[in-house]
Amino acid sequence: MDKLKMIGGKPLQGEVLIAGAKNAALPILCACLLSKDPIELRNVPDLQDVRTMLKLLKNMGVQVSFPDPENRTHLILSAASITSFEATYDIVKTMRASILVLGPLLARLGKATVSLPGGCAIGARPVDQHIKGLKAMGAAMKIKGGNIEAKAERLQGASILTDMITVTGTENLLMAATLAKGTTTLENAAREPEVSDLAELLVKMGAKITGIGSDKLVIEGVDALHGAEHSVIPDRIEAGTFLCAVAAAGGDVLVKHCRPDTLDAVLVKLREVGLDVETGPDWIRAKMQGRPKAVNFRTSEYPAFPTDMQAQLMSVNAIAQGSSTITETIFENRFMHVQELNRLGADIAIEGNTAIAQGVEALSGATVMATDLRASASLVIAGLAAQGETIVDRIYHLDRGYDRMEQKLTQLGANIERVK
Ligand code: EPZ
């Protein structure tokens, strides 16, 4: 099991290139199931979760090719012939986003068997809204032996209003609606940029979608979708993670190939922390001198502060001047990083869905354990700021969502290495 070993205390200097967004790439890969024609994708991040999704799609008969074998971010997917409509537990249990094949399989084939994802470290994460929406579109949905067994002659357009805002729920229903008979409205739809990026690809494939970027999507079903080319939107969470690293460790970093316009809520908070932020169309220059200032924040759906950035900004608050409150409103158990940060000398208490951090002068290195993807990132950020040596264990969590983070940090001057 790989670990990351780092010696903290060095400011970060230089440039970092941001990869394509994991949470856009995952639904976009599944969109290939909607058409017999190939889709060509660029800027796909080379991550564990993407490799898992490609394995799942290949198991279904999707042909995956890399025009340039050296370049794993450019690929062509062809779902001309789908040989299986099943997403089995062995894959689904390693990646909940596998649920995103459900809508496209139902729309294209009229049947799907997808293992229920089960819970995960950050919460129960049920998929009842996905099931409810597909039922509204006329699918017969059965839960049997831990699987969702879905059938539909042809999905029918429906008016759907989800009980809460759900990112993959919106994406599953959006993809299903593109080939349904009639018009579907999705109200209370998620507005995350990754949902809009998926919608842009679907429109290029011939889908008829209006309201992209709003909380009401209207989809007029068509009989078939054709091939398309698309470049995946840059990952706002990876960009935000590096910005938090500069805020915690100090330095002067140019973050390139990113989309500042998808990071407004994060940039507002980081400026409050004292990060000097300058932005261009596809770059952010971040400079930090001295100790950050503590900042209160609460997570909420886009465009508000993203839950996927909560752990990372908490690490900045851990060493900030003053105390702060951090409220997590999306997931019920997304504070697993708190105990690990306290092992590094942080002073953070949890009261329900709020963490109270008393900023400390400095953290001191220790061995800590990653528990989930963004918790791993927060521990790396803390280790970069801590005095002495920090070892972050179980970094397979980190590899799910970050492409060679330690290499990018080394290029920024950090003293960090991967140890087996
Ligand atoms: C997506 O997860 C992201 N994953 C998550 O990113 C992200 O944290 C989350 O959205 C919130 O932004 C991908 O896009 C692959 P939700 P998702 O459905 O779609 C409840 C990361 O770190 N809910 O928006 O699973 C749910 O329990 C990952 O990259 C239901 O109750 O999240 C949660 O409390 C972590 N029933 C809330 O809604 C449902 O049917 C939001 O969940 C669906 C959701």
C-alpha cells in the first residue's frame, strides 16, 4: 500500500497544469452508451476512477482506443455493440459513480442490472432519486439480491422534481431523457459545471436540451444520438486543492488550464484567508505570505462553496489566525479528516455537522491515514505546512481523484515522495 512521505515548511513556487474534471469525465464516459457512433474525448484525466469506469464499459462491450498510446487523456469510445447490460458489485463497490451506466443502458437497450453502490466513508449516499426518476419515465425498477434490475420498452418523457439536489441523479436522468419518447423536465436539477459539461456533449451528440446551467433542464427526446468530439472541462476541485496548498504552505504559484469562472465561491473564501489571487481566462496566480486568517464557511450545492473543497480549506483553517466554524450540509459523515488533522497538532472539535477549528501556530508532522479522496488531499496540504516529516498512509484514496499529485507538488518545490 503506497504512502506519501513529505517534509513540510517549504513554500510552493512555479506552475501547475490542471487535468480534466474527474466528475465530468465519469458521466461523459457513460454517455458513449447512448450512441452506436464513436465519441472522441480529450482532456480526460488519467485517474484510478477513470480506469475503473473504462474497465466497466469494456466489460459491457464498449471499444476503447487511444489514438496516441502515449497520451492517456485522448481516447475514442465506441458502443456500437453492447454485449452486457450489467454493472457487477465487484466494480460498483470500488466506485459508486458506476451507477451512471443505469440511465444510458435503459435508454439505449431498455434494460440494465446495476449493483446498488452501498454506502461509503462519507455517508449512506442512497440512489433513491435515480430510481424514482427512472420509474417516473416508465421504467420497471426492482431491487433484487443487492442489484437494481431495470426494464423499459421505451422510456417516456416525464416531469421530475428530485427531493434534493443530486449531481449524479441529475446526470443519470438527463442521459436517460435524451432518448425517451416525449419531453422530460428535471426540476431542482444540479447546476454543477460538470453537469453542464455532460449536457454540452449530449447536445453535440444531437440531444435537445434547454436550461443548461440552471436548476430546470428540459429535454425533448430523440430517436437516436450520433457521435461527437468533446474536451472535458478542467477540474475545479483539483485547482482549488492546489490553491489551498499555497494558502497553507505559502509561495507563489501559477495554476494553468483551469476555469476560474467555476471557482467563484472558493476564490471568495481564499481571498478572505489572505491569499492574493489574480485570474485570467484559463489561469489563476496565487501568492501567500505569512499566516492565513481563519474563515467561516458552509458547504452547499453549486454555485455555493463545494463540499469537495471542505476538507482542503479546513487544513488551511487548522493553522490560521483565529477560530472558525465549518459546516457540512451535503454529507452526514464528511469529517473523517478531523481526527487525522488533530494527530498533526490541529485543534478541531466536531459538533454535529459543524467543525470548530482553533487555529494553531504550527502543525507537527506525524503518520496519518487517508480515509476518503478529499480527506487525503487535506492531509497532504497539512503535511506541506507542518514542521517535520508527515507520512500519509492509504493514498489509494488520493489516486482515485488526483493524477500524480506528488509529481506536481515536487515540481512546485515541495519535499514529497511516494513510498511503497
Ligand atoms: C457527486 O456525488 C460527486 N461525485 C461527489 O464527488 C460530490 O461530493 C457530490 O456530487 C456533491 O457535490 C461524482 O460526481 C462522481 P449527490 P453524488 O447525489 O452524485 C443525497 C468527489 O470527491 N442523495 O449530489 O453521489 C446524498 O446522500 C466525490 O469527487 C440521496 O439522498 O452526490 C447526499 O447527501 C465525493 N438520494 C446529497 O443527496 C439520491 O438518490 C448529494 O448527493 C441521491 C443523493
